[in-house]
Amino acid sequence: MQRRPRERRPGAGIALGAVSLSACQTDQSALHPASDPARETAALFWWLGGGGAVVWLVVMGITVYAVLGRRRPSTEAFADRFILVGGVVFPTVVLAVLLVIGLRLLPANGAAAAWRVHVTGEQFWWRIVYELPSGRQVETANRLLLPLGEEVELHLTAHDVIHSFWIPPLGGKLDMIPGRTNLLRIRPTATGTFRGVCAEFCGMSHALMAFEATVVPPEDFAQWLAAEAAPAAPADPAAFRRAGCGACHRVRGLVEEGGVGPDLTHLADRATLAAGTLPMTRAALARWIDDPQAIKPDARMPGYADLAAPEREAILDFLMALK
Ligand code: CUA
């Protein structure tokens, strides 16, 4: 009999997939926790996942034994006990233990957090307002810096529709609901840059609202916050005003009327544009101003493709100077 060539096994593909998955990025992984609450959530996942796997193995073992095992004479009393233990006692004990483990993770009402940050979900970006110890509020957008080892209380809400705030390595996701403020406390335990996302469908560009959450040592955080609180670098906002940009965007110290759109005070210092959609470069900024809808469908900002070239360049000069 002729041997047929060996068929490709799906197992090989699965193994390959597993290997490539193990090299996954960790900046958006809930299984690589970098804060207290995230560590507890990851631990809960492993406890529940492990508990579920053990129960599954036991049930499968019994099922296989029942189908394939050799028949043995059993008394009725044995059958009754088996059902009582396997069907009542065992699940009760396992579920009670898992419930206690889960309940222990409920957040405690601790002392006041060191920092308070207000984050508002918008279509489709993040309004971020830091509260300074003096009570003064400092607004920025789409970038969250957090101090290592210090507790931060995030006040989450929304203006338009329901969004959901989620930085997987730093904490569980929490809905942002118009007219309501949800509190999320985070104490980061590792420095690094993590990717935050919106986890609730909120419109056409739901998948295009991301932000960078960076954990830095407390000294660097204090330095950054002081710089962020300062007014914008001196620059000429005349073209920006003429085009009407100031009706929506505020640039602290230079253009103070707007406030509907993202604050642009230190725009050129940010790593990304349009809530994590584009790199922060002059070319990307020009593309964005020309036609925001082409990059982010349903974004509220109108396109400015018909601006005269010198006006456009003057606006770009101004924005790129906002360090
Ligand atoms: Cu905001 Cu989805």
C-alpha cells in the first residue's frame, strides 16, 4: 500500500501561533500588570481560570470514565453519595472559595489620593484635566502621565455618549457616562508607556480614540506637570485665529476663547496626534487639518482643505511651535 504524503497538522499552526503570541506587545495587556489594581485583576483571572480548568478536567475525567471505563458493580448508596459530593458539596465549596477571592478584590475606601485627574470621553478623544495641589486645573488632551508609586484618583465622565476608559496594564475598564462621574484609583508599580483605549462602542471612530499613559518617577512627574501648567511658548496665533481655530481650541496664554475641542497648549510636545491616530509631525498635522474625516470618520472637526497655502503654513508654524 502506498503511503500518502503526511498532511499538515493544525497542531503545528496552533503551536506557532502560541509562540508568536508569547512575543505579544505588553503595553496593552491586562496580563502584564503595572499597578496595584491591575495586579489584583490579573491574579483574579489566574485564580478563576485555574479553578475553572481544574473543574473542567475533573468533569471530563468522570465523563470519559463513565463512557469508556469498565463497568463495576456499585451500590445505590455509593451512587447517592457520589451525586451528593460531586453535585452539591464540591461546587458549593469551589464557588464559595472563588467568591471569597473575588470579594477580597473590591476596592477599599482608603485615604485621599495624592493626585486627582478628571478624564472626559469625547467623540473621539480624551479631555484630561489635572488638579494641582493649589486647586488650579490644568487641561491637556490624549496624554496621561502618572507618578510611580503614588495613588491617582481618576474622575471619569463623558460629554456626548458612553465611552469606556481602559489602560489594560494599569487597571480595569470603567464606563464614562454622561451626567455621572465614576472613580478609578490607580497606584502604578512600574514605569513605562502603556496604551489606553476606549472599550465601549461610541461611534464611527470608536477604534480611533487611544491615548498614551506614561508612568514616570515622581520627580519627573512634578517637572512635567509644572511644564504642562505653564502657558504655551511664545508664538504668533494670528493665522490660527483668522481661520477660526480659536473658536474650538484653547492655547493657554495665547488663545483663550474656545474649549470645545482638545486643548493645544503643548501640542508639539505630544507623541501622537488625533488621539493616537497619527504621529506628531508637521506632515501628519497638515493632513489632519486638510481632511480630518478622511483620518477619523465622524470627527467633529471640519476640514480646512481650502485654506490658502501661506495661511496653512502659518498655522502649521504656530502649532509646531507649541512646545
Ligand atoms: Cu469612545 Cu469608544
